[in-house]
Amino acid sequence: MCFVLETFPMTMRQQLLSTHYPAEFSEGARNAVATCLRIQREEKVTLIADRITLPIATALADELERLGCPWNGFILEEIASRPLTAMPEAVLADMESSQVSIFAVQVQTNELYSRRQMTTVVNRRKMRHAHMVNITPQIMLEGMRADFLSVDRLSQKVLDKVSVARKIHATTAAGTDIEATFLPEYKWLKTSGIISQNKWGNLPGGEVFTAPGEVNGTFLVDGVVGDYLCARYGSLAEHPLTIQIERNRITECHSKNRQLQEEFWAYTHTDENSDRVGEFAIGTNIGVHRVIGNILQDEKFPGIHIAFGDPYGEHTGAPWSSTTHIDVVGLGFNIWVDDEPMMSEGKFLIPR
């Protein structure tokens, strides 16, 4: 008699617990689980990853195992085709019984809708959600190792000042010169890395933002642009993008990199509000010391970044929306809040 030994494919949870990762990832993963999300042993977690970020997700999974909390893990390519046209139902269904979710994925073109499906569940259920879009090994060794309690203290001081401001003026030596005005009915938010039920946050965290009333002037992007264009073009130090803004709308943009210029223009003219400034933000992650060509970390770099498109109206109170959202980051800012200096050449003037 012959016996056949059957083999079965590994489950997604098994893959998440068996993938090798550098030991240096553990500090950043522990920061995410224990400091930023403050996950408790009795809380259930939904961990969403993809094949590229599997080693980082495994470091996160090991921290969840060490904590002893219940959790389910998903690897997107195992349950759906990429780019995603929609978030897989299995993921959304699991989130319905979780208190916490973590999204550690390298995004692809035109996947914003699927992410919005996920954050709609987060917002409705008031979950604590870590949005680790385009997380990389470099970020795990840099931005995710920040002292997020210190970042939170600084962020609160910035929030206290800007939340009552009428205007902010910002310049850089490279050519940025913008003025933003604000409406009292639009809320400022702090996403410092300490994530609460009130607002899900990116990790690494470190910013204070709102939807502006109006922005006018010139914004020179010598850092990075966001969404999928970030991975395509990286740092723009060699070929900056100059954007002219009038009454909150892009009127023109220029770069020696004509392909970047054309792709950015096309992206910001996807719908009627894609060219509208939807976010005005101040990066506060003092653990980040340079731009690396990845928007997830670079938008937390101390200074100003703005975004064109959706204003996160469910949080800021802005009554309009867009199907797109793209950040742009500049370097070396001088910032005045109602004529009071807050930053000089990229350094905060607020006592810490």
C-alpha cells in the first residue's frame, strides 16, 4: 500500500509569521504597536500587507504575537489582483470586528478608491488605524525609530498656535513664497504618530494639517511629490517643480523634467477639484533629518507641505471633495504665523 503525503499551501498568517526580516526592524515595529497604536492584549487587529512589504509586516506580526492579542493578516496578492479596483471583501469584513488596523502596503496606480473603502470603515467604526503606505526598510530604520512622544509634544505646541491663526506666510531660499488664510469652521488636526480613535494616521507620523481657506503664491517642490509619482521620480532636488497657485487653484506648473511636469498636470486635472489646495500642513517629525524620496516619511520632514485634491472633509470640515490627493514637499522653510516667526531655515523656533 502506498501513502501519499499531501502538502497544503501556507496560509497568509503562516506567511506573515515565517518570513525573515532584519532584527533592526523590531524597534520600529514595537514603536508602531506599543507607542503609536497602544494596542491592548484584548483588542483585535487587522494587519494588511502585500508581497513587497512582507518582511516589514512580519516584524509587525511578531510584535502582535508577543503582545498576545488576537489578529488576522492579509496579503493582498493572495486574495485579489493588483492594482486593486476595490479593497477585498475579506479585509473589509475582518475590519468590522477589529479595534485596530494596520495597512503596510506598496500602493499602485489608481488604488486610491480601494484605500478609501478601507478608511471609510475606519472612520465609521472609530478604529485606530496605522496607514503605512509605501513603507520601506529605510523608513523602518529612520522615521519609525523617532521618539514619537517628543514629536507629539512639539505637534501639540504647533497645533495650539496655528489653530487660532488667520494666516501663515512661508518662504524658502529656493523660491517658495506663499500665503495661506484659514476659516474657523475648518478644523486643524494633529497626526503626530500617537494614533487615536478621532483620526487615523500615517506612520511614521509627525504633522499638523487643515484644509485652508485660500492659498496664493509660488510653491517650489524641491523635496518630493506624492502618490505613485513619488516612486517614479523620487527626490526633485535636481529638477524641482514650480507651481503657481491663485485663489487655491493651480494656474501653471513648470519643471525641466517635462515628463514630471506633464504627469503632475494630468494628475491634478483628473476632476473638478484635483487642482484645488485641499491640505495645508506643517511637518513635525524632528526625528527625520533628510528627504529620502518617499512621501510617507518626507511629508513629516519639518517644514511646509501642501496637497492638491481631497481635503479629508470628514475630519477638516471642508464641504467639497475630490477623487485625487497628491502632496508636494519643499525644503528649508521660513514660517510666520500671523507675523510671528515659527521656523527659520527649516528649524523650529518653538521651545521644546
